[in-house]
Amino acid sequence: MVEQLESLFVVMLVAALAPLIVKLVPIGIPQVVLLLVGGILIGPEMLDIAERSHLELLSNMGLGFLFLLAGFELPPLLLRQRPGALALRGWAISVALAILVVAVLESVGFVKDFVPVALALTTTALGTLLPILRDNDMLSGSFGQHIFAVGAVGELGPVLAIAIFLGADGSWRSVVAITVVVLSAWVAARVPAWFEGTRIANIVSATSEDTTQSVLRWTITLLLGGLLITADFGLDIVLGAFLAGMVLRRTDSRSDEAEWALLGKLDAIAYGFFIPIFFVSSGMGLDVVSIAENPLRLLVFFLLMLAVRGLPSLLVYRRTLTRSESWQMVFLAATGLPLIVALTEIGVANGTMLPQNAAALVGAGALSVAVFPLVALQIRNRSRVSA
């Protein structure tokens, strides 16, 4: 018990110091990168003052909250509109490019883990990008809708692909399991309607803001239920968490003010405690030695993320966005880290990914978060000056 508390204390100390460093040393590095670096420092390959196994449950909850919020913030109708259609087209091109590129890398012996590496190259870190985009007023107007759609597809598409190809047996059983899970989510989305206007519904609503926090407790219960159902079917928890977030968004028929209040509470719990633990724990498990021994592998993945996930934006949005906005989209779409961390964790755990490739991919993802959004902001600022 004492050892577990010691590990948790050290991890939370890293999590608490990260935002201070971001503000005191304004060099534009996102918090998530510092959390990973902090995990490396306290992990077994450096100071070795915290044990990763002590944090497994809390880390998995952090991963669950990360995708719960991603599912909750996804506008239900966005993917049916033109921004969604273009985002799906761009992701399909990225998938085709990823298959081609990774097939070549596998043929020359550079990789042996085809599916997880290919999927990693098609992700977009919407959750990581949202604070940056909000702070720089990039979510308003047409461009904001398109980048949100790109990020949503860049998370939802890989999540479903992970469940199919890396869950269960990577076969038709996974498809059947996903169908059952989706149907369960569909039923859950309709449960509130059954109780609407009843005394139970009134009690839950009346106790949502006092010490009872009923709505928040039911939200966490929904998350745990989604994680439990997907685990029982042999799928990964990211799918259950993402579906739980989408169900929560669909069932939350209250006012916008109440919805933002719930989102604020979820942000406080998730980003204040669980999600930082997930990233610090992931940093503790990062194979830094393999990266140092072969930095070229990291550089290759970094450039491939830009080419496979980013460059298709120039083709897809050539008639929809301005040239400056298209180039901004290139770098924003290619930014990927949280899902890459989750995917590599899954790949290493089930033996479908080599540890050195997992480390290089996470390192490339961290570098993309540190570099690509800054480049996009520079392009945006220059276009404004020239205009």
C-alpha cells in the first residue's frame, strides 16, 4: 500500500509541475509532451522512483476518460455534413497510403508489425489540438468545422480499426462483438427516455449540483460499463469509452448551460487526475534506449505521419479551403499522440507490435505535437499579415 502511494505521489508531482513549466518556460511545448518526459525521468530507465504496475488501473481509467471526452465532444450530425464527407475521404486516402508505405517498409525489414504501424500513421490528436485551437480562435467558421471533422474521423476511424484488427482474434468475431457493443450503446442511449418525467429522473436532476452529484456519478458508471462490456467481448477499452462518450452526448438533452457544466466537471476529473496518470505512466514504459540507439526510426515515422496523414489535405481541400488553410490542415491533421500511445500500448501488450517501433512511434507522436501545431499557427499568422 505504501509503495503504491509513493508511486502515485511521484506521478502526480510530475502532473502538477507540468503546467507550471509550460507557463514559466514559454517555448510552446504542450503539456502532454512534458508528462511523457516526466514519466521517462521517474521511470525504470532513469531515476526509477515509481513503479508502473502500481498505476495500471488508474492509467486505464485515464485512457478511458480521454476517449469518453472525445466521444462526448463529437457533434452528432457533423459526419453527415460536407465537412464530415471530406474528412472521411481524406482519412480513406491516408489509409491507402499507410497500407502502401508500411508494405514497402515491411518488405525491406524495417517493420514487422504491419497493422498497428499503419493505423498509427492515420491518427489525428483532436483532444490534444482542441485547447490549442480554442486559444487561437481557430474553431470558428468553416475552417473550424473542417478541422473538427478531420480530428473526429482521425480518432473514430482508428478506434474502430483497432477494435476490429487488434481486438479479440482480429476476425469476424470482432465485428460481431462490435455490433453487440454498439447495440448495447444504442439501448443505453434510450434509457433516459424511459424514465423521463418520472420521480427517478427528477431526483437525479435535482441532485446533480449538490454533494450527491448524481449526473456525474451516472456518467462515470456509464464509462465503467462501456469499458467492462468491451473487455468482456475481448475488445479494447478505447472503443467502449468512445461509445460511452457518444451515448452521453446523445442522452444529454438538458440545456446548453447544464451540458457545459457537466463537461466542466468531466474535464476537472479527467484532466486533473486520470489522464495525466495515463500519459506519465506511458512515459515510464517508453523504451528510451531503443530510440537513442536508432533515432532514424523515429525520424522516419515522424516524416511519414506528415506525408500519410497530412499531405492528402492538399488534395481533399483544394476547392474548399484557401491555400493557407489547406497547409494549416496538413500540419494539424498530421498531429497525433494520444491514440498512438494507446495503440502502441495495445500492440505491445498483445504481441502485435515490436517494442522499438512502439517507442519510435510514441516519440514521433510527441515530436508532432511539439512541432506541427506551431507550424500551422505560423502559416496562419503569415497569411493574416500578408492579407
